[in-house]
Amino acid sequence: MLNKNKSPVNFFFNYLLVHPQFFFTYLLLLFIAFVLLYAGKLLVNEIPNTKYLIFGTLLVFLYISYRHIRLINYRYLYTESQNAINTRNLFTNMVTHEMRAPLTAIRGYASMIHENTEVNFAAREQAMRIDQSAERLLLIVNDLLEVARLQSGKIQIIKSETDICKLIRDVTDSLSESAREKGITLSHDLHEIICSIHTDGKRLQQILTYLIDNSIKYTESGSISIVLAISDKYVEINVKNIGMHVQDEDYKKSFAPFFRVESEDVSKITGSGLGMWITKQLIDLLGGRVAVEPIKNTGRNVIVSLPK
């Protein structure tokens, strides 16, 4: 990466060493400058105030040259930063892919030990904790993989007619046990309306899972309800969370990458802080929008609007 304290002139000469094709361009500009100086010397005694004109022309020439050097500087910095980002994404992709296989194997062996009745109770309990820890780590790895795909533009959106009511029922059913363990009431209000919309069902299911799972994580006790409303052009999904206490300033940061609420109550909650950011990116890819509204003194309401 380029040293920010390096002067433009030093950068210019170093850049010419790396990109010699620009040398002839600046050689031509230097030749033009000498021609102007020589013409000024010839005309200065014949035309009044010519020296001021020549001096002004040289100043303009020097200013344009300086600006051109800065533009080269900016282009070089941009190229270097893009290369660094691509290298980072490649590294993240490689590491996370390599981690998935051993983590899956760890979970498999831990599950075998836990289910083996010939193993003593203490060992089975420890195997269960290993499985739970590996599962949490695998979720973080999957989040990092999803971020890498989003940043590299490899996420494909395939839209088709999708039954959104069925998706909501499936997601709430799959997460109902997690909610029940914390004493949280998880429900949905679908009103048996026409549920068919044109969207990517796989990505919408992912969005719903992130939103509801996030609500369960950050709620100690209370209720979570999913309310659906469909108009002529849009479908609106409200994930209402009663019992989640978040500061007003934290609502604005809800979809920032790696953001987590700073509180003793949530310090023990595991996660990468990427779930809501990934949710926002997926909603954008589906052509929708998302907003968070605080429910006074009781919780929050996440509103997802998607084109029908």
C-alpha cells in the first residue's frame, strides 16, 4: 500500500518506474513547457506584458500537471485497495470452506458419542456440548461464506411463484423449539390471504430465518409474531418482537456489519454480528426495503417490504 506521507512528486517518479508507458506523455508535456518558455523569451521584448501571459500559461500548465499526477495517485490507490479486498475475500472463502468439512465431522462424531448408550453419562454430556459449540462455530463460518458471496456478486436470484405463507409456517415451525426453550411465544398472523408472490423463495426463507432467529436470540422472555399484509404491488412482513429492549441509538445500527448491542444481557449470546447485515443485502437483491421501528418501552418491529 502507498505511503500517505509521500509527496506527489516522489510518487510521480516512482509511478513512472512501475509504469514506463507514461514517460513519453510527460516528456511531451515537458517539451511543450520549454517551447512556451522559449516563445516567451522571443516575444517578451516585442509585445507588452507578454511575460505575464507566459507566466500565467506556465502556472496553468503546472496546475494541470499536478492534477494529473494526483489522478494517477488516486487510480493507483484504488487499484491497490481493490486488489487487497479481492485477496481478503479469496482468503476468507478458502478458510471458511476448509473449516466446514472438519466442523461437520466433529459434529457427526460428537452426535455418535452422545447417542451411544454404552458410553457413560458424563462423556455423553460432554459430547453434546462439543456438538453445540461446533454448531455455533459452523453458523459463524456459514455467515462468513455468505458475506464473501455477497461481496463477490456470486449470489444468484432466481424468482418464481412462491407461497410466502408456507414459508412463514415452515420457518416458525423450525424455530419454535428454540423459542419454547426460552419461554417465548412464537406465532404468525396470516389471515388466510392470497399468499402467492413472485420472488426467490430460497432467499426469502433465509431472510425470515435470520430475522426470527435474531429476535429469539435477543429476547429473554416475551413474544414474537409475524404479521403479513399484501397489497396490489407489495407484500409487507412485520416481525414484531415484544420483550426485546434495545437503546434508540442502536436501532439505527441494526444492519451494520459486525454490530452487536453492547449490554450485559447480550454479552453471552454467540454470533458473528453479520446476520442482519446479510438480511439487508438479500432484501436489496430482491428489490425490497427494510426498516426497524421501536415499539415504545416493549420491543421492536422489523418491516420488510418486497415487490409482489
